[in-house]
Amino acid sequence: MRRQGGLDRFRLPAAFLVVAIHTGPLTSFTEAGDVFLTSVLARVAVPFFLMVTGFFLHPRWAEGWAGIRPAWRKTAGLYLAATLLYLPLMVYKGDFLRKNLLWVEFRDLLFNGTFYHLWYFPALLLALPLTLLLIRSLGQRGALRAAGGLYLLGVLGDSWYGLAALLPPLDALYRQLFFFFDYTRNGLFLAPLFLLLGSELARRPELSPKTAAAGLGISFAVMTAEAFWLRSMEWPRHDSMYLALPLVMVFLFSLLRSRKAPGNKALAELGQSIYVIHPWSIVLVRGGAKVLRLTWLLVDNSVLFYLSVCVLTVLLSLGWGGFWRRFGPKRKPRTRRAWVEVDRPALRHNLRELRSVLEEGQRIMAVLKAEGYGHGAAPLAALLEDEGVDAFGTATLEEALALRRAGVCGTILVLGYVPPEAAGQAVRHRLTLTVVDEAHAAALEETGKPVHVHWKVDTGMHRLGVPWERLAEAVKAAPHLVTEGVYTHLCVSDGRSKAEESFTIRQLERFHSSLDRLAQAGIRPKEIHAQASYGLLNYTGLGCTLARVGIALYGVLSDGVRPRGAVALQPALALKSRVVSVRTVPAGEGAGYGLAFRAERDSRLAAVSIGYADGVPRSLSGRGEALVRGQRVSFAGRVCMDQLLLDVTDLPEVKPGDTVTLIGRDGDQVLSAEAMAGAAGTITNELLSRLGPRLERVFFS
Ligand SMILES: *Cc1c(COP(=O)(O)O)cnc(C)c1O
């Protein structure tokens, strides 16, 4: 369960603050008090909602549009519902009799909100794709800076407008802008910054409650002073955006977040419906008071007016909630054909376990080649960066570029060969390349570009690397290259036999002697690494700064050989599909290609929508297993490119739509990736890395 109850609990007060903005509870008593409440204090409410959205979306940005689409759709649905809800009111007020109706409606739809009080929805609808675009093109940091710039532009058209009005060219610019929208507090200028601040806080260590409270006190005092000073200057055109507001929000959000309590969905939903429904309550209270001749009491007394609106809103919200639960649309059945489920907590757990066996000063380099062994590289990288991983390995330049584009900030080392023609690209995107031999080093040096490299040393695997005896000379001959690291690869570190252990030790001795010679030449690379998963689990005390961990991070062993290091790993991936058709086949019939299945009795066969093009090895034909309704069943006949058959004769209740588990758990039955790879005569690394691009990746927390 996500423990963000502190955030959920503030949604209610935030919603009531929004109501306060629109009713002005203190107007009939104190003007300064009213200004403080509606123009200062209540201005935290909408930025708070935006930050919460950014906070929970933060792992999703890396997944691209697919990651934020659900949030966008939900907002669009709410916006549509709210617009319909207020249609009668808009008709009544004569909104549709205005001049330039189409243009006015277009502006309202995109920026102002179809009903004035509901500008939050269009702001979010515009800001979500805009923010994604900023992150994609500028990275997380660049996006934050750009959004900060937009916010400043917004402030100058809002509470600091008087300043802009003093400068004719700026004034002209804002006049142009206000042709498009009435206020700058919208999806363009206000929302992106708070979405990004929410995301940023989610990936940073938390502030202590004391620091957050002190920061909140100071920044809020500054904002109050700013607001009153601006008023005395008569500068505000509107009062939603202050220079100090982002700071106030960062501290407020940190303080709320530090309150650990279970999340509360009911409170969150109530907050939302209060926001949507309160404008109706305002109208109803006014109208009702008129009819009952109670205007003097319920409307003219601003506190009573506010309270009546709040009470009516809560009653309507609760009533609406009940109605919706009973008659609203039920969850749509899933329509996925075949998919991979990734268990975020298991990945975090594996990372913790692996970190516990690192040496002093050693870090994890997460190896994310082949879509992170089939798990989905970009979302995985986002999760790992959150957990403090700052180095990543890929097989190809394209994989590395994709991670950069997805917003990964840390070191990205390409473990495979990259042609020297791509040196400029590597430098531009801060990618680190592997030098695979002396000819490669010479060709990279030839480009004259300051490419950041890790030198690979061949210590006995004889695949890639400069021969260990010649490393120092090779490095000295390439002065343009920026030598960040040196590494080698162990080829039998998974084996536990005497011969394999002594070979590995010889590889490590050669590696260290090449490093010693490099040191004699005055070159001490920052990063030194030798271990992949099994190397890390079987060998320690190597003086390395990184461990390049792939398969173990995913919670899987390569081929079932138990390593020496005692770590408890949890598999993070499940492979699932669906039954799409069930039929009965009489005894004696064959089924599938080559009629390789023969029915020995009257049989029921279930066709499942997954095949070898999705990564289910064809070699499992006739001997693979899957789970349906918590029971083990066998593959029937050959695995096809897009489908396979299961023999479900003993499970008469199986029907189309049933979930089929090929890797993972169903009830108390488990099928492991190790067992599947073993049955297919391969290792899990191959099995997982071949899970195809047609599979949807579904992450759950
Ligand atoms: C793939 C790879 C790794 C990761 O290997 P695992 O056994 O999956 O941990 C490490 N180093 C290099 C050079 C690799 O190519």
C-alpha cells in the first residue's frame, strides 16, 4: 500500500480552500482578512492538486505518452462530465448568446475552463502533454528550468502585471496573450511547473519535517508580504501566481509527505467531487435563499454563505458518490492479448539485496540491454534512478540514446561496439563508450572528439577488449579520449568447480596487473569493474567501484546454478496471455502444425494468444507448461508464431477470456523463468531478452 496518507488528507482542506476563493467567507467582516484568505492562503490549493498529480505520475513520464495517457483520459472524462453538469447553468446564464461564440468557446475549452471555476481540468489536459514534451526534449532538469521560465512569464501577467504594464513592449506582448486567454494561470504558464515539482520531489530524498516546517513558515511569510505589497502598488491583474508560491509549495508538500499514513482513496475522491460540485452549490444556495427569503442570513453573511455552500457540497458529493458506485460504469474487462507484468517492489527488493553484498565504495551499474531483459528499459531506469542508481549499461548506442531521451541523468555505458562515426553523437548525449580493441581506440582517437570511454581489457575471454599486457600503451596512445573507466568480463565466474575458480582468479590477476601498469603511467581511472551478476555473487574483495548487474537484478538465476553469496532474490516478471477459444477434439484426432498433438482421449484444447514471435520458445512444443485457473496444464502440439494450444481436458471450467500464466504465479502454483528456460534448453538471459515488442509492459507498485 502506498503510504501517502499525509497527501491524501490535505485534499479535503485544499478543496474547501477552493470553495473559499469562490465565496469569500470573510468579505462581510474584514477586507484584509478576506484578501489573506482568498488571495494568499487559498492560492496553495490548485498547485497542491497539480503537484500530487506530478508526484504520482513521476515514474510514468519515462514510459512516454503511454505512461500518462490514463491520467489524461481520466481528466478528460471528468472535464466532459463537469461540462455536461454545468451546461444547464451556462444556457441559463446566456453564455451561448455571446458574440464570437465559436472563438470564445474554443478559448474556454482550452484555457479558461468551460465553466469559469473549473479551469483546473483544461490546465491539466494541456500541461500533461506539454510537460512530457519538455522532459523528452530537455531532460528532467531542463524541463524544470523551462517550466520555471513559463511560470515567470505567467507571474508577470498575473499578480506582477503592473510591472509588465510599465514596460511598453512587454505590455504589448501581454495584450496579445490575453487575446488567447483571460488569465495566465493556466495549463501553459502555471501547471507545468507544479507537475514537474511534484515529480522532482518524488525522486529526491525527503526533507526532515523540521526543515520543511521552518521553510514553509518563512516562505509563506514572504509570500504574504509579496501579496500585500503588490496590492499596495495596485499591480495585480489577478492573484493566482506569486514569485514565492513555488517555494511555499515545495515546503508544504514536503511537510505533508513526511506524515506517514496509509493512503485514503475515499478522501481523495471526496476532495475531487467537492471541487467539481461546489459551483452548483453556490448557485443553489443563492437561489434557495431567495425562494426562502433568507438572503439576508445565508448570502449576505459571508461566513454563513460559505458554510452553507460547504455543507451542501459535501451532501451532494456523498450522494453523487453513492449514485455513481451503484449505477456508474463498472471496470471494463481487460483487452490485452499477451503481456508482461513487472513487480516494482520485487525490483527494489533485489536492488537492496545486491547492494548488501557490494564492497565498501562499490555501486551498482544496472544492465538494461535488450529492453532491460524484457522488462522495459525506460520505466525500469526511472525506478532505479529513484532508488539512487547512477550508472546504467546498454548493449547498443540506440539503447543508450533511448534511455537519455527518456530522461535518464546518470552515466550510460554502451557495453558493445559503437562505430567511430557515432563519436559526436555520444559526446552530445553524454554517453560513455567501450573501447573494444586497439584498432577501435585508434579510430576513436582519430575523430579528435573528447569521447568518454571505459577501456575493456581482454583477460582471457577473448571476445572484446585490449589484451591485458598492452592496456597502458593503448591508453597512452589515445590522449583525446577521456578515460573514465577500465573493465573486464569474467567468462566462468558462474562455475563453482576448482578449474573455473582458478581461471577466474587468473583473469582477475591479469586485470589488476594491467591496472598497476596503468597506474605507473600516472593514469588512475575513476571506475573499475569486473563482475556481472554471478561475479558479484561468487567473488568479493576485488577493489571494484561498480558491479554490472543484469539477470540478478531481475530476480532470476541464469541456469539454476546457485551462487555462493547468500541473497534472497524475487523474480520481478510474469508473462501472461489469454484463452481466446476452446474446442473439443475427439480421440484419435491430431491438432496444430504437423498434427504434432494426438488426442488419446476426447480432449478439450484451448487456443492462447501468444507464440514464439512473442518469445515463447518453439522448442517448448509438446512439453511446455502453463497455469490456468490455478492449475498446471501442458502445451498441446507445436508452438506457433502467434498462438499456442493448451490441453485443458481436465479443467472443464476453462473458457475464453481466462488468464494464462506462462511465467509467474497463479494461486499456489508457480512457473519459474528458470524452469521454462531449462525445458527449452537455454538460459533465462536468452529467454527474457527475447520477450518481444508486441507484449505490453504493465508495471505495478
Ligand atoms: C550483459 C552483460 C552484463 C550483465 O550480465 P548478467 O549476467 O546478466 O548480470 C555484464 N557485463 C557485460 C559486459 C555484459 O555484456
